Amino acid sequence: MMKLIIFGPPGSGKGTYSTRLKARFGFEKVSTGDIFREEIKNSTSLGKRIESYLKEGRLVPDNIVIEVVNEKLKKLDSYILDGYPRTVEQARALDKITKIDAIIEINVHQDILLEKISARRICSNSKCDGNYNIADIHRIINGIEYDLPPILPKEDMKCDKCGSPLIQREDDKPEVIEDRLKVYHDQSKPVIEYYRQKGKIPLIEVWMNRQPDEVVDEIIGKLKALNIR
């Protein structure tokens, strides 16, 4: 069994890395974003409430998120949490129901994030985790060399996995991006400090400056060094 959390600002590759880690280890990927998008697609009452928050670039209230995630985790033994916890209150709620083996933190400069987020495309099928990016980035910022070629589908704007059309998420549009980053730094970054201060869970840090498989290999190497496998 393995229970992980992956952290990083919007556009830092959490979804891509967690999907690849899922394929390598065989555990479940639990993404609040995926859960919420399914609720929105099904036009549930919860989905309509969630949609109003996302369109404004705001986080869904803690009580809703905690309830949804707790219900999901009750059914799982191994998983990687992508997009949760986003607040200290959510982290404390998670502490009450499970023990996390390691935390992965993705680092990236904001200029890169702005370009990457606006270029992201996802599968329109809510049951598929197809994730792509049309940006082609090669430059150095503060000594960190970025080599980020695009992640393109084989057929233009169609998912390789299921053939569904690719779309841009509403909260990936330029007018929403900066608000999302501010929300992350103001509300979610303190969660890392919460775990640092506790000092009981190993923290793995990597830079989002290379192709996804290279970053994933680094993460796996660091997990193995901690005897987490």
C-alpha cells in the first residue's frame, strides 16, 4: 500500500505526474478536480454549486471538499491525492482518517506557469484522464533550465486514449489564471508549511523543468531512497 500527496500550483504538472505514477505503481489517482468536473457534467446540485466557484477562480468551500474526498478514500487502500488538501483545515481532516507516506512538491516559476496553463488541453470525456499541452518552452530562469516540449495528441485536438475532443478548461483561460495562482499562494501554500512543521511525513521536492517522464523517474528514485515503493 502507498498513500501519497502531490502538491504544486495550478499548471505545475500534478495531473500529468500523478497519472504516470498511477500507471507505474497501479494505485488510484484521486483528483478533486476530476470529481468536481464529473458532478458538473452530470448537472447535479453539487455540480452547479461547484461550477459557480470555479468560473470565478475561487476554491470550493472546505466542508464540501472534505465530505467528497472522505467518501472516496473510504473505498481505497492505495492512492495519490492530486489537488487535496488545499487548505490547513483540509489537511487536519485528512490526518484524522489516514496516514500519508510521502508528499511530493512540484516547483516552477510563475512565468512558466502562465504560459503552460493557458496552453493546457484535457479530454472532454470525464471518465478519461487524457492530459495534453500545446506550449513549447525552452529557456533559463534564475539558473533553472526549462526544456518543456509540447505534449501533443497523435491526431489534432483528439484524445489518444478514447478519441474524444480535447478542450480547454474554463479555469485555464487567461482571465482566470492569475486569480487562481493568487488563491493558491494565499490559501494552499500554508499547507506545505503545516506539514513541514509537523515533520513526520517525508517531503520530496522536484522542479517542473523537464519532460514528464524524467520528472517522474526522479520522484520514483526519491521514493525508493525513502524505502517507499
